[in-house]
Amino acid sequence: MSIPRSSAAAVLLLAAGLAAPASAGAAAPAPCGGSAQITDATGDGHHINTDVTAAWFGQAAGQLQAVIQVKSAAWEPAHEDSSSATFAMLFRVGGTVRYVRGVAPRNAPPVYDHGTWSGGRFVSAGPTTGSVTQGPGGTMTIDVPAATGAVSGAVIAEPFVLTADGEDAPGVTHYVDRAPGGVTPTEPAYGADLVVASCFGGTGGGAGTGGGTGTGGGTGSGAGTGTGAGTGTGSGAGTGTGADGTGGTAGPAGGLGTGTAGVTAVQLTAPARVTGDGRVRISGRVVPARAGMIVTIRSTVSRVKVPNLVTTADGSFSGLVRIPESTGLRAVVDGFGSQTRSVLVRPLVRITTKRLRSGAVLVTGVVKPGLPGRIQLLRTTAITPSGRATVSTSGRFRIRLANPKRGRYQAIFTPAGDRAERATSNTGVIR
């Protein structure tokens, strides 16, 4: 008996230890800290049901959960020849990249698992549970098991989302979106780091220490210090007989705290696009607010150099940055990072034309910022280039036209790689 490909996929997922949800439609929890750890541009994922717009961690009834929000939720593959679509939240705890994932077969509810991400592949460690909501802005909510290490006292670092729709070839996943970022799983773009304890209002203190021995009985007391954002205290009274009392019993664990033992959030804002070779202002905030903290701005490209910034009393920081090519910027304070903010460069291209005595025309131009790439010179009514030139990091180029037609001309600049967007120059007139 043959099994339809979609049904076969569901059977295999369940056999591998993934778990189907008990129900669908549960509302997603609010983000820990009040704002999503990940936001992503709409439209960079080429299917609306796997185009991620935001993702975050929240909690419900004491359970840490990962939430993935898409442009328009239909939990199934978009490609007719795909058997399933994948939605995964990845994050680092300690030195290991973990994930929670929902896999949506066709005509069947999603199934969920957790595990590690190694060598560009998901390695399942067992099932978990989840739920979904449908339609515009729909969400997939996945329970994050303690086995991932995302427990009280831990930091969830460098989170990102991957979505996929089937395979391009056997064993070759067809990725649709990476959030934040574009599509490629290896992009160095991440969401904001998160202290797990901040999702639960801080962690409880540990048990107090017992009291010492002493004449008539000692009194035991001890403050248990919580991890992450919380602190608590515990105490215990000792009892004694005769000359030597016995030690006091350990005090109870402290309750939930709301202390400010360390950084719990770093926020960064930057313009999405910069035109030309100017400077842009970036700014942000560290939570809890503290003056004098050193903020390191990390760039995904080496040409972008940003001096360290320093927080003011309200935790804010800002500075001017020259962006010579498209990059991602991430603010880091005491090893705790913000979301990576992508800044795209749109070059400015300027040309001038000069008729020489010989009758030839010399076209000179400059690209700012100076980036390597190619120039094509086109008459505005033509589709075939009249001339070509190579641009170096100086940004300057020259094209000599022996006998050009009269008309209006523009230079089209295509940068090498993805270092900037394509750009069109001003119009030069040849008479």
C-alpha cells in the first residue's frame, strides 16, 4: 500500500519523537520584557506563511515558550511538491546552539521537537508541545523544555529564526527566511539576548545556611542569592540543649525577587538605509539603567569601525557612525547583546560629460562611498550599454566614447557582492 508523501512525512516525524499539539488556537504569551527579541522586515521571506515578522520568548503558567509570528499564517507548505514547512527558534545556551521547532505537514497539525543545531543540521533530542493561531499575524508557540538549558539563571543568547519549505534536492533544505536577516542560515545576525529569569520577575533566593552551635542553641540565618535578576533571603532558628546547642536548620528558599544584579536587556536603533558617504546616528538603551557602562558596537563587516560608546544615567547611549558598506550592527554590554540591526547603503553616483577636441566624449564619475564594482553607461532610450568601467575602492571611473549619439546618459553602478544596493547616477547630456 502506498502512503501519500504528506502522510508519510507526518508518520516519520512522530516516529522520530516529535509531538503533536493537544489543541490549536491558544493566544501567544506577551514578550518577556515587553518587546520582541526579534523583529524582521516584511517581504524578505518569499512565502507569506513562512515570512517571519517577529519572534520572542514569553511564559505562561510558569512555562517558558518561544513564539514565531509570520505575515499570514497557514501552517502547511506553500510549494506543491513540498511535504512540510519548518519553523524553528534557535538560540545559544552556554556553548551550545539549541532549538525548538514546529514542522507543519500538509493536511495535518504541526508536530514539535527540540534539540541542537550542529553542522547546519537539526539534531533532535525529543518531543515538546506547542500551538498555533491562524491568519494575518498568526503565531506558533512552542514550549521550551528545561532540557535545552534555558532555565532560571541562564542567558538565552543570539536567538534567530529559520523557516523552510521542503527541499531543493534530497537532503538540501529550501530555506525561506532567517529572522533577523535574509535567508541564509549562516548570516551573522541575531535577536536580543535574554535573561530567562526576567520572564518570571526574577528568581528565588537559595536556602539559608544553618545556624552554628553554641551555648543554649545558636540562631541560624542565611541569605540565599538568586540568579539572573532576582534575589531572595532565607533563615532558620537553631535549637540547643546543655552547653552545646545544635546548629539551626537551613532557612527556606527566598521568594521571587526583582533585583538588578546585571544587564537584562540591550536595545539598539539604527537607520535601515543610508545614502552616500555620510554618517548616521545610532542610539540605544541598557536595562536596568546605569551610567558609565561601556557599549561595544559590533559590525558584520570589518570596514565599519565604531568607537565604544558610554551609557548616561538613564542607560541611554548614542553616537555617529560612518557606514562605508551595508552591514549589521549589534550593541554588546558585558557580553549581553542587542538585536542585530541591518543598515543598507545606497551609493550616490555622479557623472559629468565633456566633449573633447577630437569629437570624442569623456565621461567621468564618482561613487560614494567608494566601493569596488561595475559601471554601465546607458543612453536613457537604449537598452545596450554605450560603455563600461570598473570601479575600485577610490570610487572614481572614466569612460571614453569615440562617437556617441546625442542624448541623455546615466551610469548604473553594481557593487561587488552584497556590499551595497545598485544605484543610478544623475543624468549627463551629450550634445
